[in-house]
Amino acid sequence: MAQEYSFDVVSQFDRQELVNAVNQAQREIATRYDFKDTGATIELGSEEITLHGPSDFKLKSMLDVLQGKLVRRQLSLKILKPGAIEPAARGTVRQTLTLQEGLSDELARDLVKQIKQVSPKVQPRIQGDTIRVSSREKDLLQQVIQALKDVDTPVPLQFINYR
């Protein structure tokens, strides 16, 4: 019987790298001259990052600092889903950035369709928030990976468990 090869398509991020990036951004904001005594903070929750700032302009600057730290730590900016800027207490503003992890059902179905278009000889199966793609030929799997890298998705894709 022929060997069956497979890999998984997932959307995840390294939580520790995210914690490190947020801590670096907090330190930079605490030491920058234009943020001195403004009460600007970045808080990391379990599923979101909350930015508190004195004005819209400062909040956007804080977001730029955070995004720079994320990129430096090889985290995709697609993991952040920014919410609306809302007024907070004492004339300050707040913005919540939701962290996106995992593939939604709709996105997984779209990716399965695209995988089938690349090669009908591969078998994609949705398993929770991952897609397992299997085939008897490694070349077909590599073609699928390359095709998925070229697709613009709302979340970052990783290819793991290549066997």
C-alpha cells in the first residue's frame, strides 16, 4: 500500500512572543517623552489587547508602537482585529484589539474549495479549527501549500505536522 502524506493548515500565534511584544511596547511608551504623564497604557487580556490613551492621535501612535514590536517578533498583524475608538473616563479614549486565532467555519470551507481547485487528488478534511490535507504525492501537497500562501486571508495561516 502506498504511503499517505499529510499536513495541517492552522491559524495560531505564539502567546509568549505576544506577551513579550506587549511588554516591550509598554516599556517604550512609559519612557517616551511624548507619552510622559499621559496615563497611556496597554493591557493584555486573554482574548484582547486594550489601549488607553489621552487622545485619538496618541492612541494611534501607541498602536504603531505595538505593531512595530509585533512585526519585530515575527507575529503577523492579521492576529489583531481593531475595534472602534471609544471615549473613556476623564476625557481619555480606549480601543480594544481582538486577538484572532483559529479558522472560522466559513473560512475553512472557502479554503477547502480552493484546495480542491488546486488539485482534485488531495483530500482536505475540516477538523475543528484546523484543516488536514492528505495525499499520496508530496508534490501535490507542496503545490497546495504554495497556492494557500498566495491567497489573501483575514487570518495568518501556518502549515504544521507535515508528514
